[in-house]
Amino acid sequence: MFTGIIEGIGTVTAYMRQGAEGRVEIDGGPLAAGLRLGDSIAVDGACLTVSVLAGERFTADLSVETLQRTTLGRLRAGSRVNLERPLRLEDRLGGHLVTGHIDAVGRIAARTPEGAGERLRVRYPQALARLLAPKGSVAVDGISLTVAALTTTMMDFALIPYTIRQTTLAEKRPGAPVNLEADLVGKYVARLAGGSSQADRPEGVTMAKLREYGFA
């Protein structure tokens, strides 16, 4: 589990494809010093497992699922990536609950100056629409952001200067793909409230069910 508060920026030092799978080696700087073999780490929002450690560098395997559902298949040597270690139970939850399981890949549609920061507009796939809400939380390349405005195809975020400086968003231009993860709690609420098929509606939320559990 992560929070979407980026701890540092790493640099890809090697990227290897092995058929439909792959491996990535990342220089994590001082942040990597606290890692152990088998640890989880979020790389641009995608949860990976540390399989090799060498000083400030770590290696992680990229499964077929990861390469199909995230932007990590586009990494190359020299690419810079957002890094976050897992949340500890005694830590403050500064962002929101993030699993590191990417829901979809969106694209940056526009960036415009806004005060001391910027307005970031991201185009998202229609399948994600039911999991989004104005003022809700979304992880964009692993960064916990608040939805400032929402349409049927776009969502806007207000970026403060600190977020721009401390993440790879400073380098992303219109057209760039980004990993998107909707709010974890919102996913369960959407499923309980009723999905698009009977399989998505195990029981649904009804007044009878709310009364049974003392909510009405």
C-alpha cells in the first residue's frame, strides 16, 4: 500500500525485454539504501518487487500484465521515474490510499499556467469514468492528485510548484502517457452500488442491506 506522496526520482540504468516480459534496473539514489530483496516499490505508480540490489541500484521484473496495463513498457535507459516505498502502519497518510495496481493509461491533454503553479488536463479512458468524482483522489504516475474539474473525457488537476519540482510531471508534455489509479475506496463503493453487469453486482447496496448493518 502506498500514499501517492513521491519520495524521490530514480533513473533507469538498464531496460531489458525478455519475450513478453522484461526487467528494469533503476538508480534510486539514497532512497534505495533502505530497500531489501523482496520489498515492494512503486515506480511511476506501478507496484514492483525488488529482485536484485546493488548499492543504490535495484532491479525489478516486469510481468506481461504490468507491460500491458502500464507505461513501463515505454521506459528506456535514462528515463526518470517517480519512486515511493510502501506505507508503514505508523506513517501519516499524507496523500490517499494507493495500491500500485494501475487501472488505465491516460494522456496529458494540456498544461497551462495557473497562479504560481499549473493546471494539468488529462484525458482518461471511458472505462474509468464511474470511478472518478470531482474533488476525489487519483494517482497520476503514482502522484496523489485531487480532481479539480471533471468531464466525460477529461479531468483537471491544480499542480502546486512543489509537486512539479519533486516529481517527473515537470518533464511531461501534452501527448505523454501517464499511469492512472482511481481511489481504492471509490472502487469498492462503485462495485457495491452496482456495476455494468450482474457479475459486477454481487448483492448491491439496498435499504434492506443498510438496515441489516445498522446504517438506516
